[in-house]
Amino acid sequence: MDTTLTIADEAPPLSRSPWRFALYFYLKSRFTLLAIFIFEAAQAACTIMLPYAVKEIIDAVTLANQTATDIFVASEDALILFAMLNLGIVLFSRASGAALVMTGPKLRREIRRSLFSYLQHHSHRYFISHFAGSLANRIAEVSMSSMHALWTITFDFYPLIIKSAVALVILFNASSELALVLSLWLGIYIYVSYLLAKRCRSYSQDFAAARSLVTGKIVDSVTNVMNAKMFARRQYEEDYLTDYLNHEVDHALRTYWYMEKLRWFQFTAAMVLMVGIVGFALKIWSEGNLTVGEFSMVAGLAILLVEAARGLSRSFLEFFEYLGNISDGVSIFIQPHEIIDKPEAPNLTVKKGQIAFRDVCFTYHEGLKVFENLSVSIEPKQQVGLVGFSGSGKSTFVNLILRLFEPQTGTINIDDQNILKVTQDSLRESVSMIPQEPLLFHRSLMENIRYGRLDASDDEVIEAAKKAHAHEFILQTEKQYNSLVGERGVKLSGGQRQRIAIARAILKDSPILILDEATSALDSVTEKKIQAGLETLMKGRTVVVVAHRLSTIADMDRILVFDQGKIIEDGSHGQLLQRNGHYAHMWNMQAGGFLPENDEVQNLTPETFIEE
């Protein structure tokens, strides 16, 4: 693990180096991999010794013809050796295959699980900066490339080393000159191939990044296909994607043409060896320094080694392509975790539900300053509304409570416990959040509601749905509570998604409740029904409501008015109207209950209103 990398304690200790990253997983299956290496070594030795067995057979047959001995009797030992070598190839290869079957899928699963686990600990800022589809594609590519890199070493590089070593020993016994020529050629060939293929790594890394970018763009377009339909932008989306596809093709051509040049070198060098060593062997044989069997063995060994060396060209290129894919993935995934728990951080215990900001300063990484020395306290079980024009700091205030971001200075306490010093999970277990745009999984309605409390019974889930007035529409779906909601809940209307989110929060039953205009997507009749359920849910809890429609917070105990990162007014609805200040100004500006984007909008019409 990189010592300079700050990661969450529960995250796997993954390295940014592709070599160390892969080795971390390989060592988890080291005993099975050791067995595979042994079996592959035995198989490679048996394969390369076949020409030697053929040589023994030919020499035995030649001797039998010269001495009028029975051919099968004379070559019995050589035939047994030939048969045993072939049997060894079958047994060792299948033993290696069985070990591969037992190891491969589990190792790939471990890589994907660990990458996902590491990814889970990244901050909210990280995920809003990366395409979800691109991240998913990189997880698949890194896991697959890690496996293929291992198999390339195990089944291509390593057997070639064994074959070359055994071949050189056999050749040395037949002709030291031939062994010297072959060893020199192999050394130069492998070294030059390695240097040339190594340069391919940067090409492959760029190519992998281009592929992931295209995948992200495709997922983004598919996710927003209704936008394309509503604006009649089908051709625009095709042209937009084509530009990125052309970008990917450019990187592909650069990578593949370089690979093709390398293959020209390797195939030409292999041809030179094949012709040269057979010609040299023929010269030695003509001088009477090789038997017929030895000449046949030399030719056979040359053919086997040249074919293996030709395969090495493909293996080197693929190996560095895999390394490039791994490098691209780990450079994106294995970054410092921005928000992590302190060592041995305690769990948050909420008994009252007081929330206190003390001299909080917060600036986004992009340089946008939001809060400077913000101090405010929300009392236990108090219902507080947050209002203000777009960009005034309401959402940032809520995100800081949830610790999706952390302030640069100051403290945020819940019941006198600094939320920066407790575990993130315990903090978020203590807060129920109902967002304006509810987030649903492509899972059943039952699973989506139960996500609020995983150990809830079916009856408890149904009861929560009834309180959220979701039970009625759920019964009308094809499979009722087992109906799938589609990606991000696209099979449901906006109001139905909101009711599922409300049911989930009701089931979670946390002491602190945050509502981000939770009823904004509902019609007035449904909103009135749900309001009763929300009022029941809010009783006895600390409630923070982000309001875009001021009528929804008129009955709050207290209203905080935000403007440019400052709380400029604080009081009840009646008190703030009596002051005739900023809140009263917004109240008079609203139309249909919604705030305009800012107070400079004139001649207000419903079309001019936008929500934060």
C-alpha cells in the first residue's frame, strides 16, 4: 500500500502501482497459483522434450536397420518415453486447467468486490465528478485485465522460459554451437520485444481511458433518452456520440498500428532463426557431427521455440495492454479518500437531536466560498425551515450536516458530539433524508422501502407505505410490492417515487429528519394526504426543511433565511412577516408558492420560476 495515500480504515489497502495492485490479489491465491506454475512447468518440459523422444525413436530405428534388429524391440524405450511425455502433457495441462477453474472466477470476484469497496468510501464530490457508467466499465476492465495479465505470465511467459531452458540443455548435449546460437537469439529477441512492447503501455492506457469515456457518454445519453425525445435531438445525440467514438478510434489505430510494427519485427526475426538454425544444423550434420535423429530434433526444437516466440509477440503486446488498462483504472479509483472516519471513532448517540454550527467556514474546492464563521443552533425537536434564493447556501447547510462535505474550520455538533469525530455510518443512521429527487434502485418496491431498515418485516414495510399513501398505487402495479421500479425509478411517476422515499424515511425512524421539498412532485390532493403522514413522522423529532415553496414551511417553529451564505433573518413565519424584511420580500414575490431564482426577476410568470 502506498504510504502517502490516505484511505478509510475499512477500505482494502490497494496500491496505485498496477504491479503492486495486481500482486495484492495474486498473493491471496498464492498456493493455488504455485500449483498452476508447477503443472505448467511440467507440461512445458514434456512438450519441449517431444523432439528429443522423436530423436531417440529415429536413432533406434536407424540402428535397428543397420543391425537387422526388430524395430519395435529396438525403439521400445523411446516409444515409452514418447507416450509418457504425451500423457504428461494431458495430465499436467488438465491439472493446471482444474486449478484455473477453481481460482479464476473467485479471484476476479475479489478484485471487483475490493474495487467497489474502495469506491464506496469516496466522497460525494468524487461521484459528482465522474460518470457512473465510466466507473462501472473501469471496474470490469481492471478486474478482467488483472486476470489476463496473470494468465499471460502463467501460460505464455513462464512456459517459454521452461521450454527455452530445457531446449538449451538438450541442444547443448547435441551441439554446443547450436545451443549458443539459439541462446543468443532468444536473449536478443526477448529483450528487444520487451523494450518495444513496453512502449505500448502508454498507448493502451490512453486507449482504455477513451473506451471508458465513450461508455460513460453512452450511459449518460441512455439515461437521458427522454430528454433527447422531448427536444427531438436523436440526430444530435448520434453526432455527439460519434465525435467520442472517433476519438476512441484514433487511439485504437495508434495502438494497433504500433502493435503491427512490433509484430513485423518479431515475425521477421522468427523467420531468420528458423531458416538459420536449420541451415546451420544441416551444415553440422553434413560434417558428420550430428546423427539423423539429432538433426530431426534440432529442426523440431527450432519449430517449437519459434512458434512459442511468435506467440510471445502477441503476449507481450496483450500484457502491456492489460497493464495499461489496470493503470488507467487504478489512477481513477485509487485516490485519497477525502472524508474518512478518525481512528477508533465512536458512534454518534442521539438522544435529543440538537444541531449546532460553531464558526463554520466552508469553501468548495473550486474556490466558491459559501460560509464564513457561520454559527447557528437548532434546538432538540425543533422544526426549522430553510429559505433563500438559489445559491444562498441551503443545500450546502444540509450537506454539511450529513457530512457529504466537511468544513475547513469550525465545528458541527449533534447533541454536543462533533460529527467530524464520529463514524459517518452512525451519523447517517441518525438522519432520515427525503430529497427533492428521490433516489431509487432498480429493485422491487419492497426492497426500496425496506432499504430504510433492512431488518424490517413485510408488515412493517406495508405499514410505512400506508402512512406515505403509497400502498394504494403499489397494489395497482402488476406484481404489487414485488414490482421492479426501473433504473432510478423511471417506471414510477415523480409523485410515486416521492411517496416511496417518504415511506422509506418513515420506516427508518431516525431522530433527525431532513426534507428537501419532499412534497414538491405531488399534486395538491396527494400532498394533503401525505402531509398528515409527514406531520406524524415529524412529531418528537428535530426537523430541517429546505423550502422552495414558502407555504410548506409557514407552520414551522422557526425559519432561517439564507442570503449569500449568511443567515440574515431568524424567526417564525409571523415574526418574519412583521419585520417586513427579506423573508417578507420573498413571500410577496412568490407566485404559486414558489420562489424565483433571485430577487431581480421582474414581471413574474410561472415559467420564470426555478427550484434550487
